[in-house]
Amino acid sequence: QRRIDQPPPPPPPVTRGRTPPSLLNTVQYQRPASGSMMSSSPDWPGSGARLRQQSSSSKGDSPEMKQRTMHKQAPSPVNPNALDRTAAWLLNMNMQFLEDESIDPDSKHRDKLRNKDELSQAEKYQQDLVVLQDKLRISNKKLEEYETRFKCQEETTQKMMLEYQARLEESEERLRRQQEDKEIQMKGIISRLMSVEEELKKDHAEMQAAVDSKQKIIDAQEKRIASLDAANARLMSALTQLKERYSMQTRNGISPTNPTKLQITENGEFRNSSNC
């Protein structure tokens, strides 16, 4: 019993050059219906009798008519019809078959062995085909499994890529915010530094003004101190002069009648004055 997926068995081999006797027995040589078909074959039986009948029936005719009818009814040996050719071919094949059977009596046995070999070869081919179909089925299953696995891996890879992309975007957003915060902090620090610098400049200007004013005061005090030193020196010289004069008068016994007075001028100089 053959399965549906198996191919049909090959037909038995046909031996060339031989026609089995059963085929020759089944073929009957049929007589054609028309007289023209029978008259066209030179080997057809009874054609000469018919020609003789026609010639005997035409004895009362003229010689020209006899020649004309004989010319029309003469067979054509050059172009035999298809039925004659088929009959001749079958006879020839039958003769060849009989000759082969007489020469080689073991040809039937060889044909049987050949048919058995071909059947065994066909069964082997069918078995190979079944094995190949099983292998193909297994390969298809493996291919489906690989496709399913590849699809799962692709989905997993896609999910991982989406997760990594989300993380990357989140980290980029975090870095951008940190950068913005740092920029804001830097701007605040720079603005505070500028304000501190302005305040320091103002304080420096104020301190410089105070230092300048104090320096002026110090210069004025130094000048005054210098003038006071000069006045002190003159005072000391005047005192020494007075002491010398007083000592001289006391040694001579003369009392001073008009004591001298010292007066300080606006420039810090001393001036002797006597009461008149």
C-alpha cells in the first residue's frame, strides 16, 4: 500500500525491438471499408481477383476504355497506406521477437530479474525519499525552533536596547541639568565676585581717601612739630642768654630793674620785650 506523500512506482521497462505475443494476438487485421484503400496496397489479398472481375465485366468495352480503367485501378506500390505499414511493422516485430526467443531462451528470466532489480531500486528510492522527507521535516522543525529562538532573542535585544536608550536619555537629561545648575552656580559666583570686587574698590577708595587725609594731617603735624622744635631751640638759647645775663648782674651787684619778657609770635618764634 503506497502512502500519499510517496511517489508512484515507476512503470515496468519496455524492451525495445520486441513485441510480446499477447499484443500480436490482440491486434486484428481489419478490412478497410472502402475499395480504394484495399486497391492501394499491392500485398492485399483478393486485389488481383477483383481486377480480373473488373476486366471480365468490361470485355464489351473498347480497348481505350479498358486501358483507362486498368490505369485507374492499378495499385500504387510507392505510397502504401498507414494500415498496411502498421501490419508490416507488427509482422516484422513478431518475427524479431520469435527470433530472439529462439536464440535466447533465458530472456524472460533476465527480464524478470531486471524487473525485480528495478522494483528493488524503486523501493530503495522510496525508502531514501522517506528518509529525506523525515530529514526535511526535522530540518523544518529545527528551522521553526531557530526562528522562534531568534525572534525571542530579537525581542529581548529590542527590550534591552529600549532600556539602554531610556537610561541613556535619563543620564543625558541628568547631565544637562547638572550642567545647567553648574552654569547657574558659576554665574552666581561670578556675580558675587564682581559685587565683592566693586565693594572692595569702594572700600579701597574710601580707605585711600582716609589715608590721604590722615597723611595731610600728619604732614601738617610734622610741620608744626618742626616749627615747635625750632621755637624750642630758640627758647633754649634765649634762656641761656638770660641766665648768663642774670648771673653777671648778680655778680656785679646790680639788680635788674626792668625784667625782660618773652613773647611767642605766630610763627613760633620768641621775642624779648621789656616793661617800659
